[in-house]
Amino acid sequence: MARRTQVFERFLSETGKGTVQQRNPQELAKVLEKKIEARQTRFTKTEAAALTGLEVEAAEVGLRELINRYDCRLQVTENGDLIYDFGGLHRRGEKTWREYWSELGEWLWKVFTYAFKACIAVTMVVYCIIFTLILLVWAFKSESDDIGEGGFSLIGHMFLAIFDWHTATNTVIYRQDQYGYQYAQYQPKSVKKQKDNEKGFIAAVYDFVFGPPRVVADTLENLREAAAFIRTQNGILLPSDIKALSGMNSTEAAAFFAECIARFQGDIKVSENGVMYGEFPQMLRTVQEGDHSTIVYYWDEYEPPHQVTGNSTGQNLGIAALNSFNLIASLVFMFLGARFFPLLLGVFPFLFSLLFFLIPALRSIAVANREEQRHRNNIRKRLVRVIFERRGEPISVAAMTNIVNNLARTVEPLSPEVVESVLEDLRREMPGDLLFPETGPPQYAFPVIGMELEEGIRLRRRQQDRVLGKVVFDTSS
């Protein structure tokens, strides 16, 4: 009998069959990879089984292994079937050629930035005597400090600031843009004796050319928020939760949902009502009660503005005047001929001064386009908040306009035309429906969001207790 069993097991191994326990998940994934490479990129688990000859359970294990490796979009049909859409084989976290070129461009720009700042520093050293005389005059007029303690100290700090090319600190402060939206900004570096939030002159010079640094969200911030959300919501995560946390559209949220499944060892499930959700029992097995991580919803954090210089009008005028002086002086030396070193005192400072004006002029075009998109994104946040608070229920343009304007009176009022335009975008992205009732104006509805939010409440209520239980063994005892 043992001999027959060994022969049968060898037969299963040779023919590629066997129980799921006998098959390595990596081997199962390889079988499915071949089908995906042959342009069969979308599967249900039963389709995967039929195409490969694997058992349904084995095909599901292989698909799960593929999700751990590759980007995947998960979809649920109206009949409750789960579709795995890989869209090709793109390894999770692997950079595309476009991303490589983008990073190369950013690196080259960074090198140029530091090289040009070095030129600015050299130029400032050359004109340091002029600056010193101006500062001495200012110091004599100071009411609070004498020359020894105030003026010369300020001069010293400004001289050192020439070689400090980081124009902002790591401290985050909050300000309001012209539309009333509050945003995060790095605190500018100031010279000693100035106010804390007042930018120093040298920092203003560097920002005049390259612009101030923006507060950029950590690339892992969305994952940290998702993990914290899962732990505080009884281990349940739905695609609409991701939209509420990050503002992602349906395609992006589906891909991010699959990434959460892979990273946090979740189980993909479809509820009795045909709603896909992730269950993360491992995320609940924690020592500490609750989760102290910060969870910020999409609509609670406005994007910071894109600024050309971030300087005051007076600072910009002063910097422009100084560079204009250099530009004119270099032209004079160029026309004087070789007698007065035209290359050193003419051509080089002329090209430098020209670039000093040209770089911010070209940047201002890109900044204007980005600023327009940022403004629209902040308006989008306000509308998304109402959609989620109403759980996707139908709403007219006029009603939405009234609600968003009443919710936040400290920011700009929105017109019905702007609201309708953004709602049209959201209808395609979330997605939503445009309804035409028998009476009254057209209404925008987001039934998928409403259904998933309601299902999330029901699923979380039936989850088991989160506690780990009593400690039954301790190595120290």
C-alpha cells in the first residue's frame, strides 16, 4: 500500500498535479505568469483554473502570490465574482522608464541648482563690501543694538548665510493662500535679529531664482494611514475608504487596495451583498490598545501653493535691482575691451545675470499651470467631503453649492459653474451617475461609495474582539 501511494504521488508530481499543500505558491504563480505574458491579463479564479489546468483552490493561491509581486487591479462584478486584472506584469515598486528619466531630470536640475547657487555665493562675496557698507548704515540707525553687538553680528550672520543653500528649516508652519485655504509650509530661515517667520535676504535671493521648497508628503504616508485606519476599523478596509483617505480615483484606489492586501497580509473577500473588501486579522493582533497614528482624510489637508519666489514684493524689487546693476555693469565692461578683463568682468557676469532673470521667468509659466491645477484640487477636496458625508446620495448642483459654501466660510465661495465642472470630473473618477428625476434639476449620485460605506459599517460590527488574550507563557518566568 505504501509503495502504491509513493507511485501515485510521483505521478502527481510529474504531471504537475497534486494538493495545494504539495504545490509551492511560487510554482503556481509561474504557471499563471505564462498566461499573463500571452496577453491573458484578466482572470477570475475559475478562469485561471480552466486556462492552466490547476485546481480552483491552487489557482487562487497562485493569484494571491502574483498580487504580492505585481501591481493588480481588483474588480467585483454585479454577480459577486472577483476579477484579478494585472494589465501586464509590472512588479510592485518597480520604476518605469518614465520614472527613471524623471529622476534623472530631477538629479540634473539639483546639480545645476547647487552649481548656480555656488555662482551666486561667489558673486555675493565679490560684492560683499558693498553689502557691508549698506548694512553698516542700517546698523547705525538701529534703536535696539549698538554697532558691536547688533550691526557686526548681523553682517556676520548674513555672510555665513551666503553659503547656506537650504533656504528653509524643517519646521512646518501653517498659512493661508489667497483663496483662504490653509496649507503647510516650511518655516523660512531668517537672519539673527529678524522675526522668526521673516525670510532672510540671502535665502530670498536663492528663492528668487529657484523658488521656495514645498512641503511634500512622504511616499509611504498613504500606506501608514491605511494601516492605522485598518487597526482602528476592526481590520476591515474597502476601496471607498482609500478614496476617503487619499482622494484616489477608482482605478488608483483598486491598485492601492491590492497593494494593501499584499503588504499587510490581508484576505480578499466579497460580502453577501457583492461588495469587495479586505480583512486584515494580523493587523489587529497588537500589544497596545487602539492606534495613535495620525489619520488625515483627503479633504482635511489642502495642497500648498506653487510659488515663483515666495518673497515679499520689497525683497523681489531689491533683488531685481541688484541683479540689474550687475547686468548693466557687465555690459559696460564687455564694451571696454580686453583692457579690463572682458571675459571675467564682462561675459561671465553678463550671462550669469541673464540666467538669474531667465530661470524664474521660465519657471513662472510652469508654476502658473501647476497653481491652477492645485486650486482645482483643493476645490475637489471640498466636494469629495460632502459626497462622503452624504454617503453618495443624489444631490443637485445648487444643493452642493450651498452646502460647500456653508461648510467653510473662511475659504472662497464657489459658483455653481465651478461646482458642476468639478462634479463632472468626479462622476468619471469615482465613478458616479447623472440622474434626471421627473421633477427638479439633474442630480449627481455615487451609489458605489454609499453601498461600500454602509457595508463597511455592517462588516465591522460583526468582527470579533480585538484583544490578544492573556499571556500564557513568558520566557522570563
